Amino acid sequence: MSAALFSALSLPTLGQAFGLRASTGDFMTLPVSTPQRRLPLARRAGLALALLLAAVAAQAALPIQHWTQPSGARVALVESPAIPMLDVQIDFDAGSRRDPARQAGLASVSALMSARGVQAHGSAPAFDENALSEAWADLGASFGGSASSDRLTFGLRTLTEPDLLDRAVALAARQLAEPALPEAVWRRERERLVASLKEEDTRPGTQAAKAFARAVYGDHPYGYEMSAATLATIQVSDLRSYLKRSVRACDARVSLVGAVNREQADALVSRLLALLPAGPCQPQPAVPQVAPLTQAETLSLPFDSAQAHVFIGQPGIRRADPDYFALLVGNYILGGGGFVSRLTSEVREKRGLSYSVYSYFAPGLHAGAFTIGLQTRPDQAAEAVKVAREVLSRYVAEGPTEAELKAAKDNLVGGFALRIDSNKKLLDNVANMALHELPWDYLDTWTQQVDKVSVQDIRAAFERHVQPDRLVTVTVGARP
């Protein structure tokens, strides 16, 4: 299963309805609708004060310190001394976009296996997976890896009490550089994954998402699909080779948010990466961009299901595209704003064809998909698709109204504080700024970027990036 597909399958239906994205921290904000009349007066006052303070804080410049270590590792730090905790994210130029086609899933399973034990190092003993888990529990800390479409990520969360912090960093450095990768454990995990894939394939949503990814991405790695066949080709030697060529200090982008200063952060990062091979390294090979679609494609797959699952879309944009903010605001109006979006109004409210309908862009290092999704009664699928496509075509041709634009801006700007109201959310944002090489004042200027979007900007951006006559339409479980 590709990381892009995994994100699509993992996204909760309600989150999809509001245009959320699971793959990055830079997503479309869920509208806030708190039923205040049910809250006690004192609690309402406290909530209002908290939101006010958060909004004020959001307008202040966010002090992101950044530098490059001699190893080549790039570091970004936000000091947050209020709580004695530290969150660290280490990203490498890897992820599923670098999987060989015949070994789709290699990045994800390599990240998974990195937590299944560590080798002995000097006087430090080897840990099997149980001992490693207990060691982290004893520290009250956590460390683990994951892979998305664009990166291989390791995350550390720990208290900053000196002794605990030192031990957590030392253990994380070992797990990062010296995973045990036991053969028996890999065989067990592979069997578990194959069983999970078989179970997922019994769901119509899985079938729809897989067919959609194949049609949108073609032979690009974003569309690769982890399967029993690709897992069967992966041996422990492949895991070891992948981690060796991917986990390199010179490629590391390290983001930290927590109760440490720059000097402490620099020393900590050096220790985290100390066991990795030293010296300069060759750049990773280039990955081709996603090819645009040349024609429309309609796929209707049979499936005995109570609901028909529908995906409509095409390749969208890279995150670095200058039209990002115009499309962010424009998509909120189209299908990312939940019950106030055009798609919801036309498909759900006026015609009762679906409880929820949504749209979103999934920009990455390559053009992630623009997607419209919905579920409907099998006998209504054709009509729901027709209405959704008509709404999109009209929106691309005409753009939003000034009233729609003002309402979207008010909601997005008003909800901005919720994007950075925890260390974890700050970390997600800083790591994404580093990955996509966004300006370091990105969060400081976010509301201004949203506010300056015009109706003309949205119309021009949609005309450039969305072609209603070249859409992929996938329906699973529809009936005549």
C-alpha cells in the first residue's frame, strides 16, 4: 500500500468531510463550532480567554532558530520552556517515493522494523523488541519511525530532566543507527501485514482508493501499492540496505520544539546522529514529477456494498507551487469547509445524495492528488457523480463569490491559532517548513497570505491546475 493511499484510507470520514489532510501538519482547518449554550458560564469565559490569548500569540513572530551542522544536518528550533518536555522530529530524504516498484512498502516496513530491537554497542547490551519497549517505558519517553510519501521520519518525545534526557538521546541514537532487524521478527511482521492487507481488501473504500491512486499517479511512486507480492520480495538484507542508504546525517532535517536552548539543541542533535556514518554523501537520485492526465477516465468496479464509494480527481500541485494559498482558500469554499461548502450545499443539502462530500488538495514534493470524495446509496451514485462534476466545472469557470471568499477567510484566519496551539502542532509545522524549504517566517505571514487572496486569484489558480475534462472518476459498489 502506498503512503498516499494509506493516508487516504486512514483519514476519518468526518475529517475528510472538512477537507483535512493526514500526510502533513499543513492542512485545512476544521471549522470550530462549539455549542457554548451548553457550557457553564465560567467555562465559557475561560474558553474565550484562552482562544483570545492564543489568537494574540499567533500574531506574534514565532522565533525559529535554524542552522546547519558540520555533518550537513539542518536544524530548526523553537524554544518552548513552559513545560519541561522536548519533541524532536528527524526527517530523511526517503519515504515511499524512493521504493522500487517491485518492493512497494519498503520504506514503511523498514521504519516499522527499526523499533524491533537494537544491536549491542560497546558496553551497552543488545535489546530485543520487548527489552527496547521496556527501556523506553522506564524513561517515560518514546521514539519511533514512520514513512510517508516524501520522507522517512523518526520522532523522539522526552522530559528534559538532564539524566532522563541524556539516556533518552543515547538510546534514540542507537535505535536510529543500529537496529537489530531480526529475521524471525520480520517474517512475523510480514505475515501480519499480509493478513491486514487481505482484510482491508474486503472493504469497498480500500478498493476505490487503490483504483483511484493507480489511475491518478500512473507509474509514479506515489501510486505504488504495497501487497503480499511486494512484501514477499523484501528480505532483511533489503531493510538493512535501505536504512543504510537513507538514514544519513548529511541528509537529516532535525526539528525541535521544547525546553532546550540553541546550545543544548545543537549538542543534542550531534549526539542523536553521532553513530551514523560520517563524511559527505552523494545526493539521492532525482524522482520524476507526476505526469498530468491527458484524458478523462471512468472506472466502475462491482462490489456488494450498502454504500457506493466515489473518488473524482487528478494530479494537483506540489507544495512549493506559488498557487498554494489561492487553492487552499478556494478549496475551502468548494469542498473543504464542511457544511458551508458548495459541494455540501449542492450534493447533500439540496438533493440528499450523500451525508458528506468533500474535496482537498494533497500537495507534496510532487503533485499530490486533488480529490473529491463521497459515499452514497448505490442507486444514486451516477446522479451524485454528475452533480459533483457539474459543481466543480462551474466553480472552475466562474470562481467563488465575494461573500463566499469573505466567509472562508474569516474562518481560516480565525482558526489559525488552532494550528500552533501545542508543541506537537508547532513541530509538525516547522518540520514541513524544513521539508518543503518554505520561508522561516511562513507561520508569521500565514494569515496575511490568506487574507490577500482574491476571487481572481482563486479562479486563475483553479483554471491552471484543475481540468474538469480530464478527471479520473472511480465508483465502487454503484448500481444502475
